[in-house]
Amino acid sequence: MISANHSTHVTILNPQTGMPNPDSSSLKAPLRLGDVFASEEGPLLRFAVGLTGRRVVAEDLVQEAFLKLHEHWNEVEQPKAW
């Protein structure tokens, strides 16, 4: 599990506790749009299909959301909020 902090870096979290691992607290990597897409596209697509009932419409909605995220990437502090 990862958590984005204020400077768009990620902290590795322990999946059992949800807390930062003591030995990895200094490990921070820049959060990349491709990583956010890889982890969030599937869940967002499932959610959108549930809302619309149509996969094609859901795909368009998710694509639009990621295009907007890309446009504002340098300003984004919490990518999952998008």
C-alpha cells in the first residue's frame, strides 16, 4: 500500500497496520501518473460501470478523469482524490 504526502511523494505502508514501515520511512519515490493509472484505473472503471451500466461510457468517463489529472498533475497533492 502507498500513501501520497503533501509533496507528491509516496511512503510505503505496512498492509496489515496501514502505518509506515519503520525501516522504510526514509524510502520516498516521486509519485508518477503512470503508477496512479496502473493502480486506480481498474477500480475507477468498475465504479463507473456500476454508475452508468455501460462499459463504453464508463471507459470514456475514466479516460476524461485521467486527462484532467494529467492537465493538473503539477498542482496535485492527493492523486486519489481526483
